[in-house]
Amino acid sequence: MTEHKPKPSDYIGIFDSGIGGLTVADAIHRLLPNEALVYFGDTAHLPYGDKSPELIRTYAKEITNFLLHEKKCKAIVIACNTASAAAYELLRDTFKGTVPVINVIDPMIEAVIADDTIKKVGIIATKTTIASGTYQEKFSRRKPSLKFAALATPLLASMIEEGFYNNNISTAVLQKYLSFPGFNHIDAMVLACTHYPLIKNEIAAFFHDKIKIFDSAVVVAQKLKWILEKENLAADEKAGENVFYVSDLTDSFEKSTRIFFKGNIQLKHLPLWEKKDS
């Protein structure tokens, strides 16, 4: 039996600053098992949450160029709220007419505003995402009656990258953040960082499982499915193995990757910026 060689445009390209986007990749893998994924974790520059929007746009464009021109991806998923807030419009306009570019923010906004039982929503994210005002502006414009409270939670992404979740450390940090008075009487919480689904159960427990928790993984996978079907890009059969690239090979990334994607994993070190500068 000869091995099937992936032809151009077989792959879905997904990128994030680190392991957070693996939650999105996992949801896509589960919902669309026939799709072959190329994941790029920019671990050399994590977390994106404390970087300037200009620098994030530089990283995002370089990664997208790699996914499109070297891996021939048929769609790009920005599996990072910070990069979605800072770089989505640039990528959309730069690669317009080439492939669909999907961010993680708009599907989340659509999911929340479609639920009329939600009168007030909390938003937790990185400093850059909150400072961008993207969620606040979109909620205000698209559903003026919806109340919201937004809080930057800068320790969470780094904490999760280091493997500190579902333990005493994460519990203490979450207790500090989630006690924010603005979150009183919320009906839902938007986890506006793709790292945060890894602490979703802890967040739900803090609120005694009485609020709705929105994370981007499932809603983005559903949005991608809709777009692939609409544009006749959906795969009928698996075209190749999922491949994972990192700009800096770390033990935590490899360990987390194997939690999500059991079995044979192709984890490759690709320092794009060293390659570019050399």
C-alpha cells in the first residue's frame, strides 16, 4: 500500500503563540476528522498578551506566509484572541481572495449575542486583547442592551503554558481575578483567550456552575466547518497526518500536544525568525 502524498491545499493552517490554540485544533480535529492540520505554535515569542500590536502583526504575517506559501494551506485559523484582535484585519486584507482567514473573536461574539437569556457577560483575556477594546466594541455595537465587564488577566496564559492549572496555584490566581466586583450578577463568562479552556472547569466551579461559559474552541470549529462547506473546501477523506511546528521546542508544549493528540505526532522545530535573519 503506497502512502498518500498530500496535494496542495489539503491542510488547515492554525497558529497561536503557544499551547492555547491546541484547544481550537483539538475541537477542529474532533468535529472535522477528515481535515489534515498544520499547527504553528510561536513559543519563541509567547505570551503574545504582553507584546505590542505592531509586533504581533509582524509575527502573524510571517507565520501566515509560511502556512500559505510553504504548506499550501486552504484556510487559516488565527487560534489566538490577542492575534485576532491585533492582526486579523491585516491578514484578511493582505491575503484577500487567497484563502479564508478565520479569527476566534467574531464566532464568540455571534454565539453570545444569539443567546437572549444572557443579560450581562464577563470577559477575561490578555492585556492586549482587553486594551484593544475589540470585544467591548463589538458587543456594544451589535447588542446595545447587553451589559458586560472586561478584565485583563495577564498571569493566566503564562501560568497555563508552564503547566500550572487544575491545582492550588491556579485556584489562588483565579480566586483573585474572578472576585472582580464587575463580575457580580453575570450570566455568562467569555474566555477570550484560547489557553483558558484548560481552566474552564475551575472557572465554572468558582461560579458554582451557575453561569454559561463560552470558549472559542467549539464555536470556531463550527464556524470553520460552515465556511469549508460553503466554499466547497471540505475534505472527503484524510489527506495526511496532522503536523505541529514550534518556533522554540519546549517540554510543556510537547507534553500538552500529546494530551490532545494521542498517537503518532509530528512535532517539528522551525525557528522562522532565525531562518529569516541568517
